[in-house]
Amino acid sequence: DRSGAAVRYAQRTTSYFAMGLMQVECPAGAGAGQRIKIVANGAEYEVEVPAGVVAGQTFQIEGADRDRGHTMSVDKIAPVPAKRPAPPDRIQLSVDPASPWMPSDEILEEFFFDDELTRQFFSDKERCEATGLAVLFPPAAPCTMITCSLADVNAADFAYSRWVAVSKENIYIVRRKRKADWRFDCCDINESRKTIPINNVQDIMINEPAAYAAWCCFVPNVLTSVAIETAGTGGAMGGGDPRVDPSFGMLQGLLDPQRFRNVVLNLKKGIYIEPGGGTRAVGAPPAVDSLGRTLGALGLPAAGTLATAAAASPAIGGSAME
């Protein structure tokens, strides 16, 4: 039951409660906007999970104990940097699980994928397609049996190899090196790192899942797709294929695609919407040309008043979704 009336008890760790600070882990089945109960020092408290927080992530709360021993709401809720949920112990990954971000990236926020849903979807899809091929072409059965046996681990490597984050100027998309197909070294997928200037983004299109992914009526589509479109999308380099087109991004299975869209479109205006719901000015990103070069530098035309006009624009809310 994910209704607003549902109340769940959160796991928590605290070493600063005497100062009014504590960290709370969002429990399984709960999500942004829901109220959960926590217990600390023998007292019960009720808090609302902040926007952008999903099950397994941690957020920080601060509040005065106005009514000790009774249910209460805290005065302030502020998410702390979340860590990507680890894969189940039974999943053996070939990908490097370490965060790819460097201090020079100046990351404002990282966006997580529903890795387990992605793994299950692509594993089921691969098995279904391989089984169908074996039925239609029996001589291929030995090969399809190998494919089916490796479908789960290949899907897990794919799901957990993806990283996405934003700075005030760029979207960063990283895909770690991973094993694929029959998992020989010659089948490895290389690591890639894509940087899309936020000022080049024209739209972020969210496509909700529908229909089926294999053999017309098997394996329902369950992953939301997010297309990052720029002025150069579909050009000579890649023709709109996100694997090789540096101007185009396609993300499948984001946990909160609407927040990703709102954050990026507001960063174009120099406004960052924080996970707790507040906003702060970060300065509009520099205007760039189609090659990602900053206007006004290296002899290029000046950006003019683009940044000033963008910074004065209001924040875009969830209602902007078409």
C-alpha cells in the first residue's frame, strides 16, 4: 500500500540526536511525499520523505523535540547525498561499482536508475527472444541455451554499469566497461563518458512504457525512457544513436525521470531545485555553440544577454510535463 495514509517504520542510525540532527533511511515500499514513523530515545516521530528520495536512500532531519514521547513533525528536512543502492549479494558484477565522478565535475546531483527492474526486464527479454529463436530454428538451440544461461548476469552488468549526474553546466552520462554476449574478452563493451552542455539541451522527452518487448506479446515494457535532445541530435555523428551520437542521450529506467527533467530545464535558467524542494541560484550555464565551445571565447561571438535573461526566468514545476 503506497497511499499517503500508509505509515511505515524507518530504519535509522543516529549519533547526533541530542543536537536535533539524525539520519533516516527511507524504508522499502515508501517514497517521496509519504509520511513514515521513526523512533529515537524512546520517543516516536513522524516525518515526510523529501522529494527525490527513494527506498534505500538516506536523508537528514533536524527538529526541536516539542512533544517528547508523542508523534510529531520535524521543523526541517534536508536530504544528504545519497549512495547508489548496492546489488543483491547473489549478483556477481564484472563492472566497477565505484563512483566515476571527480571533484572537477562539480556534481550538483546524481540520478539513480531502478537497477533491479532494469536487470529483470532485459534478462527476461533476452531469454524470451532466445527461446523463440530455438523454437523457430531448432539447430540454434545449443547456442540459445548458452545465451539463456548468461542472460541474467549480462543484464545485471548492463543495469549497474550506468551513471548519470548533473553539474550547473553539464549532464554527465557514464557507461562502465562491462562483459556482454558470451562474456569472452572479445565481447567486452568499452567504457564511455558523454558530456552534454545543459545550454545545448532543447528538450527532455519522457516516454512511459507500453506494449511488449519480445515476440509481440511477451515481456511487457516496464522501463520509462528519457530522451535528451539537443540541436545536433540526429546529425552526421551517430544519426540519433545514443551509443555513438555525442549530442543525444537516452536513459532507460530512471527512478525519478520527472525530477531529472525539471532539474535540467531549470539549470538552463540558472536555478537548481534542491531535493528538499527549495531553490537556489547557481548562475546560468555559459552559452555554447554546436561544438560545445563557449561563446565569447576563442574569437567566437559573445553570448550577449542570454545568461541574464535566463537567470531572471521563473522555475519550472512538475506541471510543465507535456
